[in-house]
Amino acid sequence: MIQERETRLAALDASILRGIADVDAGRTKEAGSVFDRLETKYRALPDRAE
């Protein structure tokens, strides 16, 4: 159980480091533009609330 926890923490650490590297390299987008694009995309979908 302890080894599994350590493995999961190591994977989390690696993910965080990849994210920081992406920010440092400029491989990010502003949240507002992403949300605007998603809102446009999902508003264009047919209403399936039947």
C-alpha cells in the first residue's frame, strides 16, 4: 500500500513538472479563450434534453 502511494505521488510530481515546463516554454493558452471556444462549441450542439 505504501509503495502504491509512492508510485502515485511520483506520477503526480512528474505531471506537475511537465506542466511547469509547458508554462516555461509558452505552451499554454489563456483560460478565457479556451472557455469561449468551448462555450461556442457546446452551444452549437443540438439540444438533447428530451
